[in-house]
Amino acid sequence: MSLINRYRPNSLQEILSQKHLVGKDGIFTKFLEKNFFPSSLFFGPPGSGKTTLARVIAKELNRDFFEFNATSIKVEEIREVAKEYKNSLLPPIIFIDETHRLSKNQQEVLLPLLEENSFLFLGASTQNPLYSFTKAFCSRLHIFKLNPIQKGDLKELILKIAAKESISLENEALIYLLEISQGDARVAIKLLESASYIDKNISKDILLELSSINTIALSQEERYNLISALIKSIRGSDIDAALYYLARLIEGGEAAEFIARRLAILASEDIGNANPNALNLASSALAIVKEIGYPEAKVTLSQLVIYLASSPKSDAAYRAINRAIELAKKEPLEVPTHLYTHSKNYLSPHNFGGYIKQPYLLKELKIYSSTNIGFEKRLDEWIRKIKNLV
């Protein structure tokens, strides 16, 4: 048996760094004291204990436990389990790992089963469910966030395993192991076990031989600094810098969907109508990377980054909506009566060759300011022609 399975927690008390959930006053502790647990989604970084938590909950509730992975699941399998336990006083627990990989259709098929409480559903995801799931699916579940394993907790666990397995760790090796794992208990234990087969006296050099940049997870600070650098490089039209930071994020294990979402935001905030097609391409890229994942998604992201960096830039739409919101909060204006639903005094531009001058606000406001860059210049020409200003 691997060290990961041998030292997997068997009770809430053994679970690391999730005291907000499993501590003495944690919500999970209170649930289980009442022999109750709601259908839920756990999301958090790899190695934070999502699967372990699901198994412990099943053990505490003394329920039959069925474990699936969303990458290979067939909804018919879920239906069969629900059918088998239809008249049971203790519905089973169905756990789906990588739940964010469920298609929208699969989520919709599960909805009536969740509604009928045919089973207790637990899901695990590294992605925020609010971005990865339909609203209908999320509304039927409680969502709980798990934290990365704290360095102190992970150190205590590693030293405990090392002592029980007669493994010695040089101090430099221990420091490096904690740094490289970045709160992922699975990474730390796997490296410890592999290193122990090379030498029971583990040095930093042994760990360096086993590890690579692909196994080094980014810290939260590194993650956001790199994303910031990527966005600012694209905004500054530096293609090479943008590609470098994209590569750092990919090699650091950042999710393709997270990167694509940030780029889609940039397409509106920093390019906007200077090149409207940027938003179309960003939307397509986001849909594609959700379906294909790595390694192929890196090419899609590269294509998008190059296109965005090469596009003319405008923050006019970003500034305009912020200004509009500011004005709307400060001075909520009444809607002119001729714009009311079914108003007989409204003049439709279609009846006047495409444009007719009439007030749309009770007070004149100046919100939008074009940059006259890229396609925005064309839009400026259109609006002047529409209003017969040329």
C-alpha cells in the first residue's frame, strides 16, 4: 500500500488545515453530530483533502459509498445506484471527483435525482463551482471551500510519516519538500515515498532529481503576480512577454479555464470596440479549453494571447459603464413617459429612415468617450452618419 493511502485520514480529527469545517465548532462536525449531511460540492486546490473528506463523511454516517470520476462517468450508472436504493432508509453517498468535468447535459440529468434525495451527493473540484456549473445545479447543493494544507500541518504530517517509516530527512530537504508541495499533501507524500526508495536518508539533491517545474504548484501570490504580468503585457502589446508569462502559468499548473476567463475579461476591458472580434475569439477559446483541456489547450491560449496583444487597445467601454453606474447611483433619473412600455407617444426610428431626434433622458448626460482607435473610429463614423452629423 502506498504511503498516501496508508496515512490517509480516517476521521474528521485527522483532517489537516480545515478547522473551519471539521474543528470542534466546525460546520461539518455539527452536521455529523446530528447524523446529517447535505448534498455538497467541495472545491479547493489539489491535495487539500476533498476526496478524503468525502470518504470520512461516508464512514461517519455509516452509508454505502460509491465513487466516480466525472471524466469517465455514465449517468446511467448513477441511475442504477438510485434505483437499487429506492426504498432504503439510508440512501447511499455518491461521490464524483473532478465534478467540473460534468457536461451541462449530465448536470441536468442529475437534477431530478438530487431533487428527490435519491442519494447524498458529494462532489470535488479544483474549480470554483460558480464558474463551472449551471445555476440550477449549484442551487441544489451547498458549496464549501477547502484551504491548501498549511505549512505547519504538512510539516507535522511529513515528520510523523518519516518517523514511522524509518526515513530521515535533512533539514534542507524538509524545507524544500514543504516549499515545492505548496500545500498539496499528495505531492509531498509522493515525493517523500519515491525519494525513500533511492535512499532512506533523504537529501535535498535527491528531491531535486525527482522534481521538476511541472510538479511545482504556484503559490497564491505567484499565481496572481503572473496573471497580472500576463494581462499587463498584453495591454502593453508585448507579445513575447505575454507568451512567457502564459508559459509560466501553464507550467505552474494553472487551470486553462482560469487563464481563458481572465483573457475574456481583458478582451472587453482593454480592447473593447477597438477590435470587437477579440471578444468573439476569447469566448470561443474559453469554450474550447473547457472541452479539450491540456495539453492541447495551451495552443488555443497561445493563439488568443498573440491576437489580443496584437489588437488595438481601448478601455472606453470599461470607463463608460463605470461612469454610468456612478451616475445611476448618484442620481436615479425618471424614465421619460414616451419610453414607457406600450407608450403611444414613442417615435420609432424605423419609421423615419433609421433615426429621429427625441429625448431618451430627462437630463443630458455625457458618459461615453471614444478613443478613436481601431474599430471604434468606424463606430464613431457610423453614429455621426446615423445622426446626420456629417
